[in-house]
Amino acid sequence: MNALQLIRHGQQFLAERKLNKAEEVCQALMAQQPDLPPVRYFACEVATAKGDFPAALAHVEKALEKDGNAAALHLMKANVLLLLRRGIEAQQSAQRAATLKNDDAAIHFQAAQVFMRADNPKGAEPFFLKAQSIGAASPQFLFELAKNRYYCGDTNGAADTLEQFLKLVPNHGEALLLRSKLATQTEASNHIAALEQVLTQDLVWKDEVSTAYALAKECEDVGRYDDAFAAISRGASVQRSHLRYQVADETANMADIASAFTKEAFDAITAGSNDAAPIFIVGMPRTGTTLAERMLSRADNVYAAGELNDFSDAMRTVINRHIAENSGKGLSPLTAALEADYSRMGDIYVERVRSMKGAEGRFIDKLPFNFLYCGLIKKALPNAKIIHLVRDPMDTCFAVYKTLFNMAYFFSYDLNDIAEYYSAYTKLMAHWHAIMPGDILDVSYEALVKSPTEEGKRMAEHCGLKWSDDMAAVEKSEAASTTASAAQVRERIYTSSIGNWRNFETHLKPLQAKLGLLDG
């Protein structure tokens, strides 16, 4: 059997998730013809499947030494670099692939996807346009193009592309939801009847979920609140039924963090990196974190890095290494966190952000989940700044409930889970405030939208930034957004979301009671 035949066998094993068999084939190939580019390509695939991304990169770079003009190899390198959180280099590799195959629509589409995965929709745009100009028109291409246009603020372009897509795939739930987000619906112009008709059909559950959320959004837009709540409940219930999740696990984790990081234990930890670049915006989702980010990122020499998992990744890297180096001590992740190298933690975090984003200067990490790690952030990066967005509890919880998140916030699909999670979150934030008073700035969403200049100045002062009144003109920002607030970031600051939950007050009485907010 020659090398190419072996590779085909190995790729079949990968497709069947028989990783041990694929690795055996890979070892045989590497022993016979290690310099053959297809062998290295396959070895890269195997290493990636194993999660050994440095080895995967080494394999693809060896292949490129032999065949530096192979666009497919440059794209493979780009995707491995993304897994290594080296986004700037990944985009360079994707650009190289597109340059080598300037007339290949598939290569340009794949390059665009690399830029999107690097959270750079603006950078992806020319590759999408080039691919389209030379014939790309598959449903997958059209849907990804529509999303990219939405993220870049081109709602008209997104709408036109979605119309083309939905002619080919009419009951695609995610596309129907995206279409509903593009504009505020009116009685004269909406898709409510069409969405209701789609929901009478036998749908794949994910399509049912997204279509139900689309219907809920449009019904709320036109003031049909009972119908909106029924649609939210349907979508949330189906989504929740397909999740293996217990909110008790998350609430217990928050309680354990507070128990481990006592004031005494916290003060005993040696502070880490001196880097003052990061600004963290934390809190519950849907509380104005994106608005705060958009305001502060309009300051000189500050950029929005997006919602990053890099701090938790750096934390786990350092803690796991400490456990491995002290295997005889029987450390748990929490006990190891009290002994870990916080300087290394901070340095790894900043290095990863820089290698993904590239820009110098201050940067904003607005992953709401980072509220879990406020104490660790302060020790890893004592000069970093932390802003905590707070919002009316009922508005917060209902805003979470009516949002379909992408593989995050699993507590958001059940009102009891939301109440449990919210209670645990408020207790943990109170704990962080108690053990490091003055280090976290609380900012009220309601105050921020009513008095953006005054609250913006407070945030800027806390972060050591020079305030300009133009920073409150967030609608002028041309930066892309891939968050759940992407539809709102192009608008002027508004107050209409305050008290929104009262439109659904009858339905939300159980949530009120669970949160302890009912009178009497």
C-alpha cells in the first residue's frame, strides 16, 4: 500500500473518530516518508485531533518547507495558529493562501472564515467579496456572508444575502432569527405569520429553537407580549431539554471560590505581572457590558478586544502546571490557585491577547463570565482595571431569558436556573468587593444610559483614561461587533430597555418570587 492509500485509510479512521488507529497509520507514514507534504498534512490532522497543537504546527511547517506554494497548507497552518491563539499570524497565512490562489472562490471563502474566527469581520469582508465575485454562491457561503455583514453593521447587505439564502434553505432557524434581529419589526412589516407557519412543521430541534426566538423577538417588537413570552418559553424549553447541565454545579463552584479566597488567603498571594494594559468589563450578560466597552474603546490608544476566554485559559494552564509539579501534595484546582505563579498567569494572558489582536496600547476584555475570577485577575494583573456592570435584577434575568446564546450561559433557558445563578453571582461579587475594596468599579446600566457622560467619566477616571464627550457617541463607531448586542451597537444610547420586564410582569411573577422581590 503506497503513502497516499495509507493516508486515505488514516483519514477514514479520523472521520470515524478512531484516533488510535489513525495515529498508528501516521507513525507508519512518518517512518517511511516523513518529508512527503501529504504525509505531514495528515500528521498535522492527527496532532490537531489529539489536541497537540504545537506538534500540528511543526508538521505543517515542515510540509511548507517542501511545498511553500500550496494554498491548502497555508490555510491549514492558519487554522492551527488560531487554535494556538496566534490570530495575527493566522490571518497572514490565510492572506498568503488567497494570494496564491487569487482566482479560487473556495480558498477566498476559507480565508474569510479564518478572519472571522480571529474575530475580525472587517478583515474578512474583502475575501468574502472576492469569493462572491468569482462565483461563490453556496448556501453555506451566503449564510456566512450574511452573518459577516451583520457583524459589520451592514444590515441592508445582510438582509439581501439572507433573502437569497432563505430561498435555498427556507426553514433555517438561525437565519430566520438573524433576519428578525436586523430591524425592529412593525405591524405593517414583520414575519410573524411566516414564522408561526414554520413552527407548525416537523423541524430539527435547533431550527425549532431559533425560529421560536425569532417569533418571540418579532412579537415583542409589535407589542404582542403574551405571544412573545409563549414563543420564548417554547424555544427555551426545547433548548434546555438538549443540555446536560445542572445549575447547582455552577452555584457550588461560585461558593467554593469565595470559601477558598478568604481575605487572609487573598492577601497572602504574591501579586503578578506589572502590565497595565488590560481593562476587564464583567457582570451578568445583557447588562450593558457592550455599551461600556464601546464607550471606553473610543478613547485614545484603547481598543476593544472582544469577549475573550484567554484569562481562564491562562489561569488553567498555570494551575494545572502547578498541580503537576506538586503531584505529591494532593492539590485541587482551588487549593493550587492559592499557590500558583500569578506573574506567569498574567504574562500568558497578555501574550495571548497580543498574539490574537496585535494592537499595542490598552485593551478591553468584556467577557462577562470573568466576574468569576475578579480576585485572580487582581493578583495576576494588579495594575489592570475592573468595571462591573449592574442592572435591575428583573430586567437582567428577563433579558438573559429571552436571548439565545451561542454555546454559553446554559443557565439562561430556565427561569429557576436563572434565579439560582443570579443569586450566586451577586454573592460572589459581594465577596470580591469585601476582600479588595475599591478595586472594582460598579456601574449601573440605568445610570449609564440616562447619564452617559457622567458615568462615562467615572469609568474613564477609574481606568486612567482621558475622557472626551465624543466617547458617548457610540453610534459613530465603525468597529464590528460579534456579541449578542450586535444589533444595538449602531444605535444612539437609549433608555427604552429600562423596566422592559414589566411588559411580561404576569408571566414573571414566579421569577420575582424566586429572587425575593415580591412585596409581602
